[in-house]
Amino acid sequence: MLDVVAIADTHLKSTEKYGKPNADGTNSRLQDKIDAIDKAVKYALKEDVDLFVHLGDVYDKINPSEFLRSKFLNTIKPLIGKIPIIIVIGNHDTDENVFSLMADDVLLDTLQSDDIMIFEEPSEIEVEGVEFLILPWKKDEIIEKELKAHKNKIVLGHFGVDGALASGSEFVLSKGVSQRLFERHLYTFLGHYHRYQHTNNFMYVGSVARADFGERNDPKGFVHFKVSDKNKVKTKFIDVKDRNFFQYTVSEEDDHSFDALYEWEDLEGDIVKIIFHGSEEWYLSFNLSEIRHKVLDVLGAHRIFIDHKKPGISKDLSMDIDLSSNWREGLEYYTNKKNRKDMLDLGEKIINEVL
Ligand SMILES: [Mn+2]
């Protein structure tokens, strides 16, 4: 029996839109992500697992600051000498020449880097009799070739899958590989898409923290999987209980004086978005600083975002598109409106190059 803890898509960065500076200056959402990694590390130690895996996109950019490097490495440090660590390089970790985890890292050396295995190329390894195929970020054709060239492996990868679901805040970079290629393997564990999801053949572990209101209903966490001596795979998702994203729409028709505000009892630690849906005059009749005070100081919310949508004034204002929409939804809306659905692929391609 082999026991593994797998996390993915931590995307560590210093500034986070929905966070605020903690007393020590660290962004609170960065700290939430660090806390989530810490939960996975403590869990792995408590359960005495055999392997700890990060499925890619450790950092958000390829040249993370010394501060972010030490935050991450200090968080996984308790594993060193106890549980070997595998890191699969994701698309945010590499530009094919440099990859963020390797760049002359003094910390990595001091952490006895033999205990941390970083994979930037397709590789096969065996851990206690279990055979792994490791597939870091590459073009879909290379991933497909590798999946076809092997079989009966536990695959650890970072790539897109055709038909899998991306989160609301993500832009999908490629069509992704065919799900049928996973049938020849024992099981495939993936990073890249941020939404936790699984079938009989593959799983996206998902990111550890919500990036936007589009992910407000998605669970966030890590996975504990076991491979039996007969190569049967069992998986268990462990929710890290990420900070709640609470979104509420106040409608001029249904709740003219926003009475709902006085029914809320507790928003402790929540990130709150209130959308006022109605006319300009109605929206301007509210005392926004009073609402902010109530939500933040009385109900204990972490942050508040207030938005206004005017219905029926311009056809450009769509209730389907808001701050939580992703690029593709925006492009789809725009190309539909302009009757140029044929431009969708080109639009995606351009955004892909720019982002
Ligand atoms: Mn990725």
C-alpha cells in the first residue's frame, strides 16, 4: 500500500485582489493559501504518508520573490527528512527555459534538495513498487504521445483535458487531451484547472483557495490517495475550508430598502460582494459607508465589494457577464452580440498570447 497527499495550483503571489495586508504586511489571501498548504503538510505528517506531491503552478509567475520562495519552502520544510516531495512543473512555473523553482535557490540547497524532486520533463519513477508517469506542462501533442507510450501507471500531470471544467475565473489555454487516454492507466491526478472534479479515470485536485466570486460554491482542498498492492486506487478529498465568498444581489423591485442587511447575523471572515440591481437614483439613495460599516465592523466581514447594475438601460449591460465571468464567457457574449461567432477562436488565441 502506498499513501500519497497531493495538492495543486497554489499560485502563490504577493498581491491578491480579495485580500488585505495582515499586521506583518503579508496579504491575507496569500496567508490563506500558505495556511492551506500547511494543513496538507500537517495532514501528511499525521497520516504518515509515503509521498507528498504538488501538481504544478506553485507560484503565479516564473520569477517569484525571495519572500514567496521562503514562504513556500518554510511551509513544506517539516516534511524534509520524513516524506519525499515531488513537484510537477506547471505552465505558471516555466517559460520553457527558466523555471521558477530551480533558479539558483539557496533555500532549496539548505533544505537538502535530495528530498525534493522537481520534474520539468516527462519522467517515470517507481516509489515502493508503484510506477508513476510524471507529465509536467508541455504541448498537448507531447502529453498525448507520452500517455500512449506507457500504460498502467499512476499519472501525475499538469495539463488540460478535453471536456473537463475550468473555474469561472480561468481562461482555458488549449482544448486539452482526450479523456480516453486515461483508460490505459491506473489513475491520473492533475493540476491546471482550478475546479476539483473527478471521473473513474482522472481527477483535478483543484486550487487551494478561491480566486474570485465565480468560484464561490467550489470546495477547495487537497487529496489523499492510496494505491493498494493490487494496484487499486482509492481517493479522499480533504476540504481546507477556504474563506467564504458571499455574494448577494439587492434588487430595487424585491428589496427596495435593502432590509436583508438587517437580517444578516454573522459574516465573520467573509469576503462580501453586494450587487445593487436597479436605477441610478435608487442606488444613490443608499448610504454606502453605513453599509460598509455594518458589514465590516458589526458583522465582521474581511472585505466588501459593492457593485451597481442598471437594468434595461443599455443592451450592453448583461446580467450574464459580471466581474466573476471568465474571458471565454466575455468573448462568447461579445461575438454572439456582433453575430460573429466565427471570431471566437481567433479571439481566444489573441487573449492567450496576451495573458
Ligand atoms: Mn496551470
